[in-house]
Amino acid sequence: MANTILLKESKSGSDEIAYVKGQDNTVVGLNAALKPESNILDIFSSVIKKILLPQGYPESVSGDYMRYQLWDTLQAFCSTITNTLATKAVLQGVGVGDNTASSLGAAITWIMKDGCGMMSSIVFAWISGTRLDGECKKWRLFADVLNDIAICIEIIILPHFKSDALKILCFSTSLKAVVGVAGGATRAAITQHQAIKNNMADVSAKDGSQETCVNLVASFLGLAILSVIGDSGTYIWTLFFGATILHLFSNFKAVKALNINKFNTERLNYVIQDYILTERICTPAETNRRESVILGSGLNSKYICGYNIKIGDSIEQLVKKKQIYPFELQLLTHVYKGRKYLLLTNMINKVIYICLDRSYTSSDILEGYFHGVFHAISASYLAKHDLDVLKPMLLENKNSLPYKIIKAAETGKNEGKILSRLDADVVIAIDNLASQESSIFLSALSKYGWSLENNHLYIGDWRASWKEALVTGKK
């Protein structure tokens, strides 16, 4: 008589267990292969997973989690090795092992270097804190490059200029403070991406456990190596440069492994550019592969449409310089009366301003940016600027988006009604075209796996309420 399966259950990362009724009228738990449930190796593996991996792994984290963590673990190992070498140089720099050095002098040097580091971290967070979310890959890699530069200074320069130890240590500690802020902030952004089951605390805690284990092993290994090689310069330099190169390579591979489905400016630029040129949507995986991880590089809006696009900035400077007039604002508030955003085109400075309503959503920002690119392309066409989207071969296809945009731009080309340096009829024609395309665009984004609920575009603090302006006449 065959056994009867009474119930099945499974847990993330483990085999399914079937509870069956045996011939002797007992209940037996068997795994999917109908073998006894566990052995010593299974138990050991299960314990390690519970200690180092988030609960519910792999279903509780993003698909790129393991690949990123493996490379991140390797870079943490290399970083600990180089930091061990640097610690030796720093202690010698403050006077450890020097009979002529005083404990007071060493204490002052240590306090001063720490103070410089604290000040640097505050200043850096003030200047760059708001941009760390959107460019977490770039800042993550930049932070580790900066960390290696700081360690290099302590190992190479400090031993030869001990009389200037205070200045050198203050500078290197300031660099490490920037590393601490940028690294910690970007780590939080990456953890937020990886935690897909509202389990950010668990993912963050397990990441800390993984790093602690790696640092512990690397620290003991570093001490063992130092005790063997002593003060041998050749071995120290070989170890340092080898570990540094591996550290930078593993960091690069780690950030390239990330597959983030929320838009930052560069990812949105890639998707919009491809949509305009080919009317297809790039997937998050394809876009992340193309995204630059080098700070200061990457695809910007000016390359696509010839204009910078600013979201949530004040238009005060436009008013002061008389680059916009009351009748223009009045017409624009009418054109955008049903939107949560309003576009201003400054053809003199080549800037598209996106004013946001106080009740805007993430989708409104994406739609406004998409709309702004259309406006910028039409303005570039009228100003005869050279753009890839305006190449003659693309304009030959009358069904292409570039062709539709220039036809909309030509509707008011000779009317002479200046509206933020764009003809009023052009603004209305582009608005109609962008409205039709934006609904298709946003629907396609969701279909291909992009998140519309949140984004990482940089947004200023200014908000507008132009709906009231139609009634009260106030700004």
C-alpha cells in the first residue's frame, strides 16, 4: 500500500518537506527526494545561513544580492589587510617605538587628526548628502578609491616625513572621514534596494555580520603576515599594491553587479533616449549594465536633448533677469492646469525648469522629465543644434518620435509669439504630443520592471501652486 501524503511545507532556501502516513499508522517527515530530512552537513549549512544571511533568503532579497555580497566581501577582506599595514605606519608616526616621543605629543596628534576627520565628515554630508542616494554606485566606488589613497599616504609618505606627521595624519583622516560618510550612506541605499520584503534592518544586520566575520579573519591574517615579514619593505609593498588592486577591482565588480530598478537621472536618460530613438523600453538589467560607475561621468540630459533639466528649482533668477514675463506664466498655468508639474524653457541658458505641485507623485516627476526632454528637443531643433535624435536618417521616418517632435516644433516657428523663448503654439503642440506619449511610456516602464512608486532623481526644495494663480493672480 502506497504512503499517503498528508501535508507539505517548505522554507526559503530549503527543500520541501512532505508529511506522510506510513503503513504502521504513523506520520513521517520526508524531504522532496523522499529521504530523511537532515544530516550533519545540512544542519551546519542551515546554521551558517541563519547567522550570515537574511531570513527568507533568497526570496527576501533582490536577485543581485549574492553576486554583490561576494564581491563586497572580497573588497572588505582586502581593505582590512591594507588597513592593518596602515595602522602600523600610523602608530609609528605618532611615536610608538620612539624613545624620544612623548605620550602628550602622541595624544595631541591623535586628537587633532580625529577632530579633522569629524569636521570633514560634517562638511561632506552637508555638501553632498542629498546626492548619495541617486548615485550610490558612483559614490560607493569613489569612497573606496579615496580610502586607498588615504592608506597609500599613510604607508608611503608618513614614514619618510615623521616631522610632519600631524599634517599628514589630519589630511588622511579627513579623507577617511569622507569615506565613512559616503560608504555608510551608499551602503544604506544599497540595503534599501536589496531588502524587498520590508526587511531592511535584517539585511543591514546580516551585512554587518558578514563584514565582521571577514574583518576578523583578515585582521588575524594581516597580523600573522606582519609578524613574518617584519619591516621588509619589498614584501610590504608587494602585499599593499596587490591587495589594493584586488580591492579596487572587487569594488568595481560589486557596484556593476547591482541591478537597481528605480530611476536615477542617468538611468532615466538612457531609457528616454532609447525610447525616442527606437520606441522600445530598456529593461533595468540592460540599463544598469550601461550605467557608468565613475563619479562625474555618465549620460546626461544635455547629450540627449541639448538642455539641462532642473526639478524643483526656483524661477526667481528668471524673473530677476527678465527672462520670463507675467503673460508667459499666465499662459503656462493654463496649459498645465491639469498637471502636477509645469515646464519653463530657458533657451538662453539652455535649461528646462520643472516646477512641481505640492501634491506631486513619483510618476509626475518621471512624466515631467519625459515631457521636458520633448520641449528641449524642439527648442534645440529651432535653434539648429546638432543632436543624435535629430539626425536626418531618423527624421526620414514619418512615424518616428523625432519626426513628430520637429513637426510639433514647426507649428509655430514663424508666429513670433515668444513664450519663455519658445513660441506659444510650439508649447501647446509639444504638450499634446508629450501627453499622448507619456501615458504609453509610463505603462511600458511598469511592464518592463521599472518602479514608478519611487525614484532617485535629484529634486530641489521649491514647490509651486499655479492652480491658485489663475484665480488670485498671485505667484
